[in-house]
Amino acid sequence: MYADLQGLQGPKRDTDEAVRARMKRQAWLYEGGRKFHALVWEVDDTDSVATYLKV
């Protein structure tokens, strides 16, 4: 997909370099000793996001 969109964003970019940069940024995700906590918010049919945001 990245290669297909290159022409739309101006000068041609180096896909391999982009992948290397992304892998470098994400390397800390694969190091041991970390815990991740996720908070998932679900709105049911009777609620709306506007109600919670006071919009």
C-alpha cells in the first residue's frame, strides 16, 4: 500500500528506509519487562458519546 501511494505525496520515497525507521521506533515494544494496560470504553445503544462529552 505504501508503494502505491508514493506518487501522491510528492517526491519518491525509499520504502525500505521507511520500514527500517518504523521498526526502529517500535523496537521498544518487543523488549521485555514492560506491561501494557488498556482501557476500553464501550457505548451501548441507549447511550451516546455526546452524553458523556456533555456536548
